[in-house]
Amino acid sequence: MMNPEQLYQSLIEIAEKLNVKVSEKNFRKTGIYIQSGFCKVKGKDFFIIDKHLPVFKKNIILAGLLNKMPLENIYIMPVVRDFVNKHRELEREEGFVD
């Protein structure tokens, strides 16, 4: 079993294999409401996460991103793949995914 921080690092590594740079930022400094999410800057893919979120929330957010990416050709440790797949099933149940 992985601890939440190890899982987080594994999810970041998967995103980076997909050429998505994961970056933590301090959203509190902006003074406006901003959510973690995916964006493109100068043709490069980024996923920006609020660094003040608890690790378990960061893991759920990253799993949501990865569920939208092509994961078929990437090796993912079984425990990490199970987490991502479980999150996909939860999103379907709650009506967030087609």
C-alpha cells in the first residue's frame, strides 16, 4: 500500500510521461477564486494545482485529469491504476463522466 504522498508522486510521474507538466501554485496570492486545472501555455500542457490542498484532494484531482488522458500505452503500477480506475467509476456514478 502506498501512502498519499507516494501516490501523489506516482500520479505526477504518469502525467509527465504524457507530457503534462504538473505545477503547484499558491492560489491565495491571486485574490480571486481559482481552481486547479489543465491549461495550455505556448503549446505546452500544464496541470496547475493549488499547493494548499490536502494531498488526498490533489490525488483525486490528478486522477480526474488522468482519466481524460490516453493511458493504454503507459505502465502504471497496479495500486496506482486501481486508484485512477476507482476514481473514474466514482465520477461515472456521480454523473461527471460520459
